[in-house]
Amino acid sequence: MVLALGGPAAGCHRPLAVDPDAETVPTPPTIGGVALETVVARLEQVISAAMERAKVPGLAVALIAGGEVVWVKGFGVRSLQTREPVTPQTVFRGASLSKNLVAYAALKMVETGALELDRPLADYVPEPYLPGSRIQEITLRMVLSHTSGFSALSADRGLVVYRPGTVFAYSNDAFRYLQWVMEHVSGKPLAEYMEENLFSPLGLASTSFVWTADYEDRVARGHNDGSEVPLYRPSQANAAYGVYTTAPDFARFITEIIGAGEGDAARLSRATVEEMLRPQVTVVEGSLSWGLGWGLEHGETGRSFWQWGWKDGYRNFVLADPDRGLGVVILTNGDEGLRICEEIVVTAIGGEHPAFSDYLNRWIGP
């Protein structure tokens, strides 16, 4: 796969390799029976109009078809002050896309025997994370499926407010607890562990939980109500919402899930991916559940896995259909970014998406 990621607001296609000695020419990629070029043309029109309507300063999008990244493009600007354009190399704050990466790494620790899905995480650490008996019951499966009982978001370590394993309650605090456990088990800060065991092996060269010098010249500044928010330059990881990434990097990560095989030192096996994408808890009866680290849709075209990001002037959305090999990654630097994501997803891969109608719209508001 070749991605020519150059030039301001540049788009790129996977080139179609043609063997002059072959009897037949390879069929150009299609999405739902529609030629890739047609889908791209529609996306370019829809995205530009939607960004203008919602006043989203900048956006980067990556499209997956046939289990490969086939198109990446930047739209708008990295900053309303500098007017520098978004390109495929532009880095965005991934916000809760952090959880998907950490979940993947934690499940790899299960494959290597460093963790167990259904053993209390408290067994792996020398001291209690929180007082009380409930913390002793929380397992990795519960954290990844948001059934740990942890509070949603607090300034400290949080609280276990529900009996573990009984209800779905989306929680940032639980992922910070998981980070604490993973750091104890690995003996390394999470940022270092993720770089060595996931980002570098998978070729995610622009993804990091800590600030790197090269981000300065290509970061998209977050915007709330048209004003730039202070730039977050983390020196240590936050497993819940701290990662920086690019659209092609995160799309590359998605292709590893779609195309999982026997696995290796960094990659999950197909069996583990199937468990990751198996419903663990019902979120909305008949339409939404949660797997291990991902939201799951059950719609007219089958199953899809998804996640959103929401933090300090950044709004992101990722959705993929593993059975059809389709996916889309959308990163934005505006607080209205999620308002336009459903239209982009439908234009890109079709279908109806209850992730919006049955869940996210309550966050987005009228």
C-alpha cells in the first residue's frame, strides 16, 4: 500500500497496480458497489459543505475499503489564527480514541499471559488503588466493557459507585485505573510501553501519549466557540483521553483489527479480536452493545465497531465494518465536529448508524 501524503489539504488514493502481462486488469475498489472515485467525490462535496455549515475549522478523514486505507485527505485549517491547512500529516488530539489503543495493548498482555480477562486487577498490584471491597472485584473485562462500576470522570482516582459487573457506565476513571495496573505489570510508564509494544511495531509513527517535538509544526489547535483552546502538551500518558494521532495512523490501526490473523508479538490474533468485538453488555436493546474497548452497532448491514472522542476543542469519530472491510476515521479540531460525522459516515460507507441516533446525539445536543 502506498499513500502519497504530501501537499496542503492533499488527498491520496491507493494506486491500482496493473500487470501488463496479465490477461485481466484488477477491478478498481468499490464501496457497497460504488466506485471509490465516486465515493471520494461525494465525500469532498459533503465534508466541505458540512464544515462550513457547522463552523468546524479543520478535519482529517481516512477511508478504509477492502481492509486497506484507500484515501486520506485534510480539509480546512489547523488554526483559525494562522490559517495553516490541515493535511494528512496533521496531528489531532485523539481524546477517547486513547481507550481503543490501550484496550488493544491490554488484550495483547492477556495473550502473553501477563494479564487475565477475568482475574481481579487488584491481584496484579502491591497495594489497593482505592479503599473498600469493590475495587477488589474489578476485572479487565469489566474495565474494557465499561461495567467496572467506576465513576465517569473525576479529578482524582474516582470512586466505584456501582457494583462491578452489573451495569454499563462509560468511565474514564476506570481506564486510568487500568493504566496504573499496566504500568505495575510492565514495569514501564504507559507512554513508553505503548510506543515499544504497539505504535512502533504497527508503524504508527505519528501516534504518542506524550508530546513530541515534531508535533509543534503540524498540530491542529482545538477550538471552542471559534476560539483556540490552550494546547495540551502531555509529559506523561493518560490512558482515558491523552493520545495524539493522525487520520492515516489511526486508520492503519483499524486495518489491523479488520485483517487480524494468527497474531504476532504486537498484533492480536483473530480469536482475540473476535472476543473484542463480541457483545459484553447491552447499551440499547436491539441496536447497541459494548465489546472489549469498542462500542458495537447491530444494524441493517450487520455489525460495526465504533468510538468517539470529545475533549477540549476536538471531536472525533471512528467506525468500521469488519465483515465488509470498510471503515472511516474522522478527526476534527472544532467543538461542533461530531455534528457532521454521521453525514460523513453515511456518505462514506452507507447504512444507518444507531451510534448516533441511540447514543451520541444525547451528548451532541439539539
